[in-house]
Amino acid sequence: MKKLLVRLRNWEYWPFSVLYFPIFIYYAWLIIKHRSFFFFTASNPSIEFGGMVGEKKSDIFDLIPNQYIPKTILVESEDLKRAALEAEKMGFPLIAKPDIGERGNWVNKIHSQQELNKYVKTCPVDFLLQEMVDWPIELGVFYVKYPGKSGRVTSIVRKDFLSVLGDGKKTVIELLKKNTRAVITADWKSDYLQLIGSEVPKKGKHVLIEPIGNHCRGTKFLSDNHEIDENLNRAFNTLADQIPDFYFGRFDIKCQSYEDLKQLKNFKILELNGAGAEPGHIYQPGYPLLKAYRDILWHLSVLSDISGLNRKRGHSYWNFKRGYQKWKAHQRYNRLLANS
């Protein structure tokens, strides 16, 4: 009952199909306008399916200059030998994530060879091993660019990871149960929480619960749109111009500071998401639902415009058969992850 009440009062926790129902109506109009169910496939021609769903992270990393990304290695499913070899080179901790994935599913912070062995034996798909980036700020930076023109940053979200603050009296579990966000998102059966749950943190001590910066896993999204300025736009134009045929999407980034990021110093791109990305600032707690709809619809209209312009430049939309097959394959893939 407590979970239900929290969900009802906070739209950021509503099911995707409920939250996006009004958006589907507008999307239906865009289908009619473009005479294509899959017009978005032309938005980012270098990314499979435009980056809506089912794109391989390894293929996208191949588009990005190496100096901007952490060391990332693709490992085939069940290849324990390769995983162990690459982990030894990188060192622990490191991040393991499916090559095709979304919403933080199967993304784990790996602390030891034992944890890696467990991940390799249970993960049913090809996955990436990625070195840890220790810079303190993690951001989702949304960027749009019309073909032939300069682009701009339209949204910045700063990620506040799920944690508790010790009082010297209560255990980690007791503190976590008082956290509204944890009630909805915490993995109460996780190995890590089982390990630290009975500890009593000292007063004032922050204890990190979830190291993966995903909204579905308890991370609080905070709008940093006030940081958008000419210098940031110039930096991301320079960055995006080095990625072939990228026009619409979100950079997930770790950096030392905004000052460094605006100079393209001391930062790494953890992921690059295409047409399926959302402007993350809308999920800041208390953000008005009508404003969120306005922001989503605006970005969707830009996606439509960019796709149409790219089509005129020779990048065709996927036909229905091809797009439908891709969509069904992605659903099968998600079921495989969910059932493993």
C-alpha cells in the first residue's frame, strides 16, 4: 500500500505506458505526417534504428573518439576466460553491462573476480566491461542539432545516487526504509545490501546504496539546466561534430567539474543514447507534469524535424517490415534478460 501511495503521488514513478499515453497520440500524428511508423530511424543515420531501442553500445562507442570514452571491452556471453583477462588489465572495481540494454537492467558494479564469475555465468547476452571513472559528477546531457547547422544542449540532469545518512543509531536497512525513493526502487535482496544492511553508520556518514545512475534504481535526477550557456553549447558542438551523423540524443557523462566540461577536459562519455533518450531534467522531484509533457513533446517534434531533413539528404526511413522485425527482436531480447 505504501508503494502504491508513493507512485500515485509522484508521477515520476508511473508506469511508462500510463505516463506516455498522451505522447502516443502525438506520435500517431507524426506517423501520419511522415507516412512511416519508423521515421525516427533517419534521426541518427549512423546508429541502428536511430538509437530508439536495440542499438549496440559497442557500435556506438566505435563512433566516438577514444579520448572521450573509458576503456570498454565487448565480451561474448559465457566467455569467462576473456572476461577474466580483460578485468585483470582494467582492475577492480569495474562496470559490467549488456551490449544492448536500457533502464539499468543487468548493469552491475563488479568488485572482485568472484563477482565477475557470477555475472558471466548468469548474464545471458554479450556484455561490456568498462573501467570505472572516478570523477564526482555524473550528468545526462541532451543535445540536438539540425543537419547543416550548429546544435545546442537542451537539458542537463545531475544524478544524485541512492544513499543514506548515518545517525549512529539505526542500521542501513532501517535508514533506507525511511527513504521514499528506496521504497519504490531499492533491491532489498541484493548481495551488497545483504552485506551492509545490518551496519550502523556513524552520525553524518553517507553510505552509497546504489552506484548505478539510473532513475529506475533509485537515483534522484536534479535539473542543472541553469548550467546551459554559450560555452557549454560550443563544447558539445565540437564533441558532436566528431561523431558521424549524430543529431539527437543524450550523452551520459562523468566529469570533474562543469568548468572542465565546458573546455572538454577531465570527462568521459559513459554512454550515448539516440532517438529513444529522454530529457532527464523532467524527472526532478516536484517537476510539474504539464511542463514535463511540454518538454517531451518539444523534443519529439525536433526528432520529427531532424528525421525529415535527413530523409531529404538521402537517409531513408526503415520500411514497416524491417522496423517491425527489429521491434519484435528487441522484445524477445528484453524477455531473455528479464527471465534470466
